[in-house]
Amino acid sequence: MKPEIASSLLLNWYDRHARELPWRVHPENRNLGEIPDPYRIWLSEIMLQQTTVAAVKDYFNKFTHAWPTVEDLAAAPEEDVMKAWAGLGYYSRARNLKKCADTIVSSHNGSFPEGENELIKLPGIGPYTAAAITTIAFDRHAAVVDGNVERVLARLDQIETPLPEAKPDIKKLMAKLTPDIRPGDFAQAVMDLGATICTPKRPACSLCPWNDGCKAFSSGIQETLPRKAPKKVIPTRHGAAFLAVDNNNAVLLRRRPPKGLLGGMTEVPGTEWSENFDSKDVLPLAPFTANWKKCSGEVKHTFTHFHLKVTVYRADVASDLVTLDGNAWWSSPEDLGGEALPTVMRKILHHAIG
């Protein structure tokens, strides 16, 4: 299929079927002169990394209500940003989000650079995000390739090389297909096609504007593409958590180190997580001496590179008898919902106190 024909067909489809998303300027509104906000495009793209649209919408609305502009976000305390991000996962994104906002305000007068080469120098912005901001926010030509785009184009051109080895070929194809006119709408159109029509299972090929030129559809192998290299077996780590509850039902929390996994987030005190963790003599690792009682069962959670199983211990204590350092505090029941607790820590709390 010739690139100009492919782009015309898809943009016509997009004009009729574009998804309504809180960060997107719909084609109808673009025609009326509305311009995408680079801040909202950047924020949505950072949130959408390794996360679904459904999971992101509420967080996006919460962030843009609290911090409508990049200047507002730069002025916000990092702790507040981390609290607002809690539950969205991949917490280095939140730390880099704050750093990026600070840099844009301090070094770019509050304006996002328009080109990929400048954008990629900013904290937390990689090649994909730089391309997405360039083309969606500024309508400049760039090859935007996410998971949806990989699936659509692997099928369109019947690229049978497994991912991730196929990524360079797919990016070249996206660059070739992306038109100079409306490149931002085209990028979003391919994403929408993958999200709604060219889905991983049971794609609705009869409704696809590209079905006449789709090589995989012609060969009847569309559901087998894109091919993927075999998944590596990921290890399981173990650890223990110690939940202290005082007589006012406040729980003891502390802040994790700023760098590393879940850096800067709030946690229930606990041990390191290790594949060779020895659970037989764990009580000496508790934050202080108390009548620690083991809760039945385990808390299970999966990160990108490992599974986690946590044994939880609970102690009911008098808070005035516990000496705290400056990195720990008691959080009352009414304050817990606003703490910067990642999902695994909320699982631990629920396991111990319901």
C-alpha cells in the first residue's frame, strides 16, 4: 500500500472514530483551531508508559486539576507529587516527572522544546516520548511507535521477525507511512486502530480501513503477529513486613531511600527482598522489639523483573514507647488514603488490618 493512500485512509477513519481522551484534541476541535497543550501531552505520555489508558485517566485528571500547568507542577513539593502518583506504579517516572517540570521552568522558560533532539535531553524522556511530544503536541514529523503501533504495522507489512528484534524495521515503516500533513493525528490514529480494531486477540479486520493492504490479513496469520521472543523466567524474592498499630489505630510508616525500586515512596517497615531470604529467624530484623504476631498467608505482588512474596507481622503497641527517627511517622486512619503508598504496601496494610 502506498504511504499516501495508507495515511489518507487512516486519517479519514480517525476523523470518524477517534477516541475521546482527556489529554487529546479531537479532530473536530483541531479543525476549529484548538491546539494541543504540550504539557498535557507530555504528562499523559509519561503516565501511559507501561500502563493502560483506563488506569491513567483518573490520575491524569487528578494531576491536571492540582497542577494545571508545568509551572504549577514545578512549584509543587515532590512529596505531594509522589502521593498523587501512588498506585500508578513505576515510581521513577514520578520522580523524573518532577525533575523534568523543574528543568522546563528553570532552563526553558516554561516552554517545551519542539524537537526530538532537545526533548530527549530532559529527565524521563526517552526516544518514544520525545517522538510522541514532537508530533502530537507540535505536529512535526516523527515516527511514534508504541505497543499498539508495533502490532498494527507488524501485521500490515507481515513482519515476522520476533520483537524486540523487529523494532527497527517497524520504526522505519512508521517513519515512511507518517505524512507531513497531520502527522500527530496520524500517530494517534495508528494507536487508536491498535486499541480498538487491530487488537491482540480477535482483531476486527472487517472494520479496518487498512484491510485491503494488510499482508497478514491476506495471508490469514494476523492473530499470530507480532511474534515475540520467548519470555524469560523471572525469579521470586521473599521478605517480611512489620506493621505496628498504636492504640489510636495509627500505623507506623517510613520513607524509602530516594533512589532504587519505589524510591522516595512510603512503606511499611520491613526487610530487604531477596531470593535467598531466610524467614526462620526474622524477628531480630523488626524495627523495634514488640509482641510481633505473624499474619496468616502471604502478600504476593509482581514487579517487572521479579515476583514478590511478603510475610507480614503485626504488633499492637503504645506509640509513646516507640522511638522514631526522622524518616518514620505514625499515620492515622484518616490520613492513610493520602500517603504515597505503592500498591504492594497497600496490599500489606490490607492483609494485616483489613
